[in-house]
Amino acid sequence: MGGCWSSKSDGGRSTAYVRSSFRDERTHRVPEVRPEKLKPLYGEYRCGRCKNFWTSRLSWPNKYQQCKRCKSYVHPKNQRELRPTDYKRGYEVGLEHPREFCEMCKKMGKYCATYSPQ
């Protein structure tokens, strides 16, 4: 099973450390984000049930995406800030991700890339 703890050793920035439940995974850092600063991140997902792997540039902190193969809920194993090169990745350019598999899209009732904090 995984565990979570946090630290403020990053120059005052709060960072959560998550230990993955995958045997071959190491501890990785997931940035803590306050609700007023909620923004999409680049996320890597691996389904623990069917071992399907995918990435998303609309990965939200503490939100799942559903596996397309087995329909189980999967939280990201790694997340990081978006980089300019993340917007230029081949087939993904200009495409929306499937709304029916995204927790944020389901909560908003529309495409999550249109989210803007009030």
C-alpha cells in the first residue's frame, strides 16, 4: 500500500511525497496545490489492475482518471508542471481528452481545460 507525508524543505514550498504501491516504483513528488491555485498538470498513470499506462496533460491534483481498458479509477503515479513541449506532442495537439474518464470533467459537467478559478 502507498503512504503520504509532506515536507516544507523545498524553500518554503509545501510538497507531498507519495510512496507508490507498485513494486518497481520509487517514491515520487506530487506538488500540493491550494484550491485557488488549481491548474492542470502533466500526469502519468498506470492501472494497477490491467497494467495499462497513459499520460495526460490535463491531470489534476487529487483527481482520478478512469482506465479505458478495465474502467477502474486510477490516480496519477507522477505529476509535474506543464512544459511548453507538452502542448506539441503529435496526435494530442488540439484533441480533447475523453470526458467520461476524467473526474474533473465529471465534477464540472464540461471539458476540464476550460476551468478557471473565480
